[in-house]
Amino acid sequence: MTGKNRSLVLRRIVRSDGHRRADDYNVIHEDQTVGRIYRKTSTTKESWVWTRTGECVPTGGHPDGLGEAIAAFRAAWEAQG
């Protein structure tokens, strides 16, 4: 996830017990967590959730795939200015 002057990196979340979920990521910008993207496991259909946090009002969505979640997060991030 890179672009202009606002590079974004997905980093798998590691719980305090060392456990990692394959489909659970923090979104990192300049060593700061600015959001999260994860796959919902409570549905029979693949569904992802993305949230953006930080100085702006949190926003989010529920796209069907990881690629769509990344694109939606990117669009919201770039709209922030």
C-alpha cells in the first residue's frame, strides 16, 4: 500500500500471547497504527472489515475481499488530505 507521500504498510497483529491470526492486520504509516483490516470469521461468506483511526473521525467499511478492503482504506486515507 504505497502512494504519493503517504506509504501504508499492512502488519499482521501479534497478540500479547504471541498468537497471530492470518487475516488480521494493523495499517501502519510512519511507525504509527492508523487503522486495521481483518477478515470476519462469523459469517459463511468471506467478509472483511476496515477501520481508520487517528486524528480524524474513525471511518470503516465491510467489503467482500482483502483487495477491496485495502482499496477502500486507501481511498479514505487519501481523501483525508
